[in-house]
Amino acid sequence: MKITASADPAVQHATQALAVGLFETTEWVPTGPLADLNSALADEIGAVIAEGDFRAKKNETLVLYTQGRLAARRVILVGLGKAEQLSLDSIRQAAATAATKARDLGLSELSVLMFGHDREGIGTDKAAEAIAEGAALGSYAFRELKTEDTNVRPAIERLVVVAPGAPAPGTIEMSLRIGNVIAESTIVARDLINRPANIATPSHIVAAAQDIAAGTGLECHVLDKAKMASLGMGLLLSVNQGGNEPAQMIILEHNADRTDLPCVALVGKGITFDTGGISLKPAQGMEAMKGDMGGAAAVLGAMRAVALLGLPLRVLGLAPVTENMPDAQATRPGDVVRSLKGLTVEIISTDAEGRMILADALTYSGKYQPDAIFDIATLTGSRIIALGDHAAAVMGNDDLITRLTAAGEATGERVWPLPLFEAYGEQLKSEVADLRNVGGREAGSITGGFFLSRFVPENTPWVHIDIAGLSLTEKATPYVPKGGTGFGVRLFVEMLRHWKANA
């Protein structure tokens, strides 16, 4: 989507549709550009509000046809809800709602009259960024595999943010670019998640990472199966034993040579399809296991945005990728394997495979001596039971969790902390190895996190982010359609953008 800014007066701005955000109120008194629009439309906006045809409830829409009274052919009214409840996320939602409506009308362009910028704590830059991000995300639809869907409306090609009287368009366009980069990077992750596992294989994910690196200047290295075997990544390779393709480890680096900068490592689980292995999952819903690489997708998308935004950090993205399949060579429950760290693990369930591949990746990340490590994974169904659809579970260093929490509030990708008391480690004790890979049904998300904590490089602050159930969704929201969400991309980028400010 091409996104630009305009300082045109609203009544003179020519476009297929002009989206206008309105607050919920019983007595609408328009001012500024809204007053000009309403006057040119002979009080039609005021009339539909007075008659109750449009109440400006959050994300409510109504289309008005201007009949030549404005340069815009249509006005799309979008409800912002109550003024005192306006947030960056509600701005995103309103922009996404407008973009979706314009797409459903078959339009190729949309203009949005700037809104929310005059609210306390928001301002022009943040509002413009949120509008761009929301509109780009809201117009997304995964259609690359459809061949006969003739009713699909194309995505909006051009977005213009109209800001009469605001700072020079060039200043706003910088914020629009940031919002668009973040949205496009989230869409990269969504596409990877939405592609079926026969397409999005480990080698496909590797190729995607290499393409991202080529387009952004990131350095990309890939460890093949032989290299990982020589290093001793026994946990990761044990998961791969039943797979059709060899496992690989993707390593993306931003500012690789800048040892003077703070170094942050992002580690994402990349199980391209999870049958559960020998501990086979039920057939019902197994098709959703194509999304078990949502953590890896989030890391790749975040690294793309980090590079394009030129963040003043050294950032590493690690993504171990493999299938988890059952066959005669597959790892069995009861097998004991040795990790890169040297710890031995008794495999109680081959369906607890994500922590296995992450464990070796976390240990390997210590090679780069990062100042902080974040891992992100669709790890446990227990997270869904504990927190539902509204927050990822996080465990680990309190200061890093504070950073993530602030980023989650700003992006709408919220997180909630769970404890990692030493007592939980008792559930992972093994009679034949250093630890078991599962600790029973009780506190499943926590024991999964505790397992990972055993493989974090010594004295390195670390946080585990469990996004099970959040990587794919069946419940569409204004800027998150059904399917892959890209959860984690915007969370990471927001946190990293403010890394030094929060130091």
C-alpha cells in the first residue's frame, strides 16, 4: 500500500472515499474541518446523527454519497466511541474499519481525515502512525492460493492521510512510513503462518529469511543439520528425526558489527507442522498446526522492521525450523537426548517439542553475548486456558517483562506475567536424566517456561513469551482477520524502538 500525506482542505480533497472519525455524543457540534464538511453536505452528517442513523459507536460505519458537493465521491463515517476512551489501538481499529469498508466497496484508494491527534498523550506523530498501521493491517487478506474466488475485492492500493493545518506533510509522512513498515512486516509474518505446511516447509522459511535479508541489509546465516549435529544440538535434532526435511537454524543479524550497541536476541519457535510426533495429536483441529511456526514468523517479521527502521541496536533473530512428524525414525517417549548445553533430557512427550528446539537455540544465542534474550513460541495449550484470547503469557526477568508490558499496552498485543518459582522445577525431575521435557498437567505453561530457563546463557536477562492460541485466530477483529495474526512483530518492534529510553 502506498501511503502519503496531504494538507488539502478536507472539502477540496479529491478521492474515491474520505473516512471521517466521529466521537459518540448526543449533541454533535462540529468544528474545524468537520464543520466545513458538514456545511458542504448541507448538514447531512448532523442529520444522520440527530436521527440516530449513526451513533458513532466504536467501529460503526455509514457511507454518504456526496453527489458533487465535495471533491471526495464518498464520505465514510467511522465511529470512535467515547472521546475519553480513545487510545492508539482504537485509532488503529477505526482506520482498519475504514480500510475494510473501502475494500468491500471495491475502491482502490482511501483518504482519512486525521483524527485523534489532538487528544492528550497522543499527538500528530503517534496518530498518523496508528492510522497507517491500522489501515494497512485492516485491508489485509490472504488470497494467494485462491483461483476461482471472483468476488474478492482487491486490497486498497493508496492511502492518503489528510491533515489540514497540521505540520508539513513531510513530517507526517515519516510517521506514516513507520506505521506502514510495521504493518508490512506483520503481514510478512501473517503470510508465512497462513501458508499450508506443504508450502511453508523449513526450506521455505529459510528462503523467506534470506529474501528479507537481501531486501533490508540484514546478515543471514543458516546452520544446516550437519553443522548442528557437530555442535551437539541433540534436542533440536531429536524433534527432526521423523521429519521429511532436515532441520535448519536461521540467524539474522542487524548491526552485526556494532559491538558498541546494546545487543538483544529474539528467538522464535519454528515448527512448520506439529503432528505431536509419536505422542500423536487428535485429528480434530490438527490443520491449525501449520501455525506452530508463529514464533519464528514473528521474529522474521520483527527483524525486517528493525532493519528498515534502522534501529540503533544490535539485534539478533534466531529461528530453529523443523517439522515434528511420526515415522520409524522418530524420537520415542522415554528416549533420553543430550542438549547443546550438555544437560540430558528424558522425553516424556514428543508433543512438547517446541521447548526442545528452543532450548538449543537459547544456548546457542549465548555465542553472541546478548544483553537480553526474548523467546517467543506457540508453546502450551495451558496458556489458552489461563489467559484466553487477550494476552500472551510471559515469564522471566522482571525488568524485561516491564518493557514488554509497556509495548503490549501501546500495540494492543498484551502480555501477562506468570511466576517461575523454583518449586515448579520439581515437576521436571527425572529418574534417568537431568530433567524431563514435561511436568504434568498442572501449571503447564509455567513448567514449559521453567524448562527453557535451564538453557538460558548464564547471567543473561531472559523472558519467555507463550503465544499459543494467539498466532492463528478464528475471531476476526478490525485489523486482525481470521487466520495468521503475526502476533509478536509489533510487540517486539515497539519495545526495541524505545529500548534506550527505557534503559
